[in-house]
Amino acid sequence: MSDITANDTATRAELVIDGRRLSYLDFGGTGRPIVALHGHLSEGASFAHLAQALGPDWRLIAPDQRGHGESDRAADYSREGYLADIEALLDHLGLDRVVLLGHSLGAINAYQFAARHLERVTALVNVEGAASLGLEGPNPFAFLLGQPYQAPTSEALLAGLGPAAPYFADRLRQNSDGTWRLPFHPQDMYDSEDLVHGDHWADWTATDCPALLIHGTKGIIPAEQIRAMIERRPGTTPVELEADHLIPTTAPDAFAAAVKAFLATI
């Protein structure tokens, strides 16, 4: 989750949804639009390398999803809330049809949005987004609940984060009063993770537009579920990369090459 910075070509803008700011990066250009949705604890800037690799054929737009990065915290982190944000962003940008790409949380948001808005999604790129997850076992973000959200100085915040500090050291935000905070609230992320858990097979199989399913050799989706996701959804192309769950930032070149090759077919 380190090395997340937007390149110089990106323009940051925002829209307001019920009084809440949703910030996004528009990497520009006149190419076909692709909207990229990051995972938990991340932000839109994580797709800067991909945007550079895809240009100028594609115009990549990457929001900081609710409660992440430069976007405001939300009252809830329900499935419906995340999907409504995507619709509001597309409407704001005047985009009738797009390719939706998502990683982890963002991948589930992408294919669930497509299931409800078939006419607006021309293709899907699912990066490590399971069709069924978290039905058993504890919330993996329980460790966040013991982490500080803000502190008087960046040094104090990093000290409070302990072993987690290196993952967020280059992404801390300074508040208007000079204090420093994380780019997300730990409780928000715990709640969001709880609410993304579930059996989403009906949404994954609801569409038949071209789809790329990228998974890592050390990813979180079990091999048998990967096979079922391919078999049960027509038009799905699998790509396995030598990578962990955090493919966009830990295997950026291989990730960009796989996405670019898929987009060339649609």
C-alpha cells in the first residue's frame, strides 16, 4: 500500500453528494473512459501507473471511495451507498457507458454496479474481488480498531501506528488545524469490511459483458472459487499473476500489461 502517488497529468476534482465530498482523479485525455475503484485502505492514486500505461487510448478516472483518501467520511458503508456513489460520479462526468475496473472492495463494487446497471458497463476488470467472502471467521480489519486515527504531529501518529506505520507513512493527511490523520478512519474500514462480506454470486453472474478476472498466486480467493467464477460467468477471461492480494501496487507492470491486453480486445 506504499508508493501511492498521483502523477503530474492527473487533475483532482470533486462532486458533492448530500453534502458529502467525493474526490476523484481524472488522468485526462480523449480516450475511452475507464473508471477504476480501489480497495480498502487505498485510494484513487493507486492507479497512477495503470493510467500512464493505458494512455492515450484510455481516459482513466479514479475516485477516492467514500471514507478514503480525500473523500469525506460517510454515514454508512453499505453496498447501496458505494454503488450510489458510482452512479453519481458517472452522472457528474456525463459518462453513459464505461469500463469498470476494481480491486478487492472496488471489484465487488464494480460487478455489483454492473449487475444493477447493465446498460452502463461495457466491460469489467475484476482484480482479486471474490464472489463469496467472509461468510466464516473474524473481520480481518479487527487490528485497525486499536490504531490511532489522528495525532498532533505526523511523527506522533506514525509512532502510534507501530508496525503498521510503513504502510501509511507517505499517505498521512494534515488537517486544517495542523494535526495529522490517517487517510481513512479505522472504525469506518472495519464497518465497511463487515458490510462487503457475503454471498455475491447472483451479482457476479448477472452480467455477460467481457470480463477480466485477475488473481494473484498469493491472493485471497481460493482456487476452487476462481474456477467457479470463470465457469459460471460467460465471457470471463482469467489471468493469474505472480503476486499477492495487492496486485495494482505490488505487481504494477504485470497488472498494467494484463489490463492493457484485455482492453485491446473490446
